[in-house]
Amino acid sequence: MKKFLLASVALMALTGAASAADLAARPYTKAPMVAPVAPSWTGFYIFGGAGGGIWDADSHTNVLGVPATIDQRVGGDGWFGTVGIGYDWQVSNWVIGAFADGQFGSLRGTIQDQFAALTGRIKMEDAWAAGARVGYLVAPNVLSYVNAGYSGSHWSGAGLTDLTGAASGFHTDSFNRNGWFVGGGVENNLNIFGISAPGWFMKTEYRAAYYDRKDVAVRTDVGNLATTDTVSFKPWVQTISTSLVYRFNWTGPVVAKY
């Protein structure tokens, strides 16, 4: 009897081992992939670049403070560099921000004392702006935006010449003008052609600035004495610039999308 029981147990053990050997190996499964975390536009940024611009000014000559000529359009053009700083807040696909920047260069043009038939070369030497922008993300790393704000500008003095081009002995002094601006542009990340550039962006922007009228005194070269003439000058400046932008927290997370 004992022999029979031992034989039965041995047979059951062999049968179980054979059944276990026939079972398929446990299939290998990969761990679920973690969805990439979208970068955030919220944070500080700095930028620097260059551009070109044109300006036009409505101008006439006053004699003893009374307009003596009708308005004529004068203007100029040139190149400039720009630097700035800003901060953006991202809300869903919208980006709202504040910024300040400066432009430094030479947009040269003409100023005229029409009554005395005198002409000089004037230039906008620098300008600054502070304002806000609102944009929409047409892609996670591409922002289309509009902006507006307050602006100031500095204009050089001009030595005046007569109709023959000879020095007349008269000039205008430098002056400042303030006003407001509107504009817009596109900003995009520089991860292109397979090159990783986290935090680096490029933006291209158009801006139109409208400055207050200024009555510029015509003065003598000797003694800097004012004459009876002043030149009314109301400039409008248009610029296009391209800048390299660095965003300090471009790798910062927002809510991941799966």
C-alpha cells in the first residue's frame, strides 16, 4: 500500500512539472510612455537685434509764431540696433506680456525752413518704448502677436544750407519727442533642421510710432541766437526689426497633454 501511495505521488509530481513546462513564457510589456511636457511661455526674456526704418514728418515754417507756409512732407530712412527685456504670461493658447526696449542708430532725413529757403540734414538718433503685447500660439513654439504702448525719441540738430548748398550760418538744435506706437510680429523657437536650441527664439516685428509736433527754432551759428523762424515738425516713424530672443524658463512645464 505504501508503495502504491509513493508511486501515485511521484506520478502527480511529474505530471505537474510537465504541465508547467508546457505553459508559455510571460509576455514582455513596455512601461507606458510618458507624454512629453509642453514648454511654457511664462517668464522673463531678453532680446537684441537690428532693423531698418523710414520716417515722414508734416512740416511748415512759422514766422513770429504764425504759419507762413503750408504743410509739406519731409522724410528719411536708415538702420538701427535694438535691445530689450520683457515678461510673458501664458493662459491656455494666449500669451500676454509687458516689455521695454531701445533703438540706437541713424534714420537720416531732411528738415526745411521753407520761408527762408534753407535745408538741413536731421536724424533720429535713438528711441525707446514700453508697452504690452497680446499673442496667440499658432503652434506650441510659434507666437503671433500685436503690441502697443508709449514711446520717446531723440532727434539731432541740423546745420542749414541755402539753395546752392553753401552754409547759411543758421542751424536747428537737437530735441526730444514723445508719443505712442502700435505694431505686431511673429516669434518662433529656433529648434530647426534637427538642431536643439532650448530657450532661443527669433522674432520679426513691425512698428509704427506717432510723435508729438515740435516747433524747432532756427538759430544763428554765432551766439546761438533764435531767429523769427521756427520749423513745425511732426514725425511718424515706421520700423521693421529682427531680433534673437532668449527665454530663461523655456524648459519649465505646463499641464501635459496626452
